[in-house]
Amino acid sequence: MIKILNTVLLALLLTACGSDNKSETKNLPTEKHVETTTPEALEELAKKTTYPPHVETKQEKPTTAKVSTEKPTNKDTSEKLEKNLFQLTTLDGQILHVDEAKDGIIFQEHKGKVVFLLFFGYRCPPCLGEIPVLKALTNEKHKDLAIIAMEVQRLPSNQLKLFQKEKGINYTLLSIEDEKNSQFISYIGQRAQWGGSIPFLVAINPHGEVKVVHVGGMGSNEFKTIYEKLAQEK
């Protein structure tokens, strides 16, 4: 099991659509490859990539990466996977239990579903642009899709509730104010080698495997293409 840092990586997430990475970076056993999100080229893999610090996300040129499922050669494959690795608290007080998976994570409450795990900011223009798309996707009532979004620019929980109401957000929200939610950000930062730029998407298939990580704003067709692809892996 990959250990989370003792110091939470909140410093990554203080500015809109970009961040300074002041945390320790560890080598991970997961290899990443660029994958485009256009319907014509979703399967095509390109050059190896990482997310450096001080990257400013640009909506028109997002970077999408796919997590390889190749077995690491430098890690004990007999290592046990941890259950209840995290207990996240949603904005409305519900608990989400997170298990560690071989190539990703499993939300116990959403087993067998495609999960879109998003990190966004309340003053990040590309993030705000995605909200209507995610609302429309939720309104389509896909039984095998869960959308979970964490606000990472430190908007207080009471104000985040007002933000949710104002924007009519109909999917699950989490606040960074909760300590365990903050630790979860640190964990994701390590496993996905995430530099902190937002919006940031982690797309998980019904088996808990992370298939796509994406930095930058996306439109309706891109979200739907990823969802339809992952739903077929059930």
C-alpha cells in the first residue's frame, strides 16, 4: 500500500487553475501515458508524461493521461490491499468508504459503477464551465455512474453549500475543510503524480481501476465518451 504523506498537500490548491508543488514527490509503480479524449482517438496512446509544478491549466489544450495496468517490477506483488483506507464526508454529511484497489480505488457505496472523481475550484473558470455539463450528465440518470467532486480552493463548507444551491449542483460535493478529505487529496496526488492544476478528473471503471486522469476543462462529448467507454468494462 502506498503511504500518504504526513504533510497534506494543501499548498498545491490555493490558486485558480494552477498551483505550486511544494510537496515531496515519490516514484510510483504506476506508469502514465497520454490519451486523447476525442471519440476518434480515445484508444490511442502517445508519449509518456508527468505533471510538473507551476503548470497553468488551459481549457483549450487539456492534458489527459491513462494509467497503465502493467504490473510493477519493483514492488512486492503480495502486498495486501487496505480496506476502509479513507472515510470521506460529503457536504450533506454522508460517509463514503474508500478501499484500495490494485490499479485504483473502490468507493464501497458505488461498487460496480463508473466513478468520475473531480477536483475543482469555485473561482476556476474551466471548473465553472464543467458544472453545467456534469449537471446535465447527472440529469440523464445513468444508474451506473457516480460523480464525486471535491472543492479544493478552501471555500468554507457553509459557503460551499450556498455555492451548490446557487449553481444547482446535483452531484456529490466534498469540502477540503474536513481533515480526512484533505488527506485523500494527498493520497491522490501521489498515486496520480498530480501537480495540483485544476480541473482534474480521475475516471474509474466499475472494477475500481483508474483508466483516465485528465488535467483541464472538458465538454459534454468528452465526458460522455469516457463514460460510455468505461461502462462497457462492467
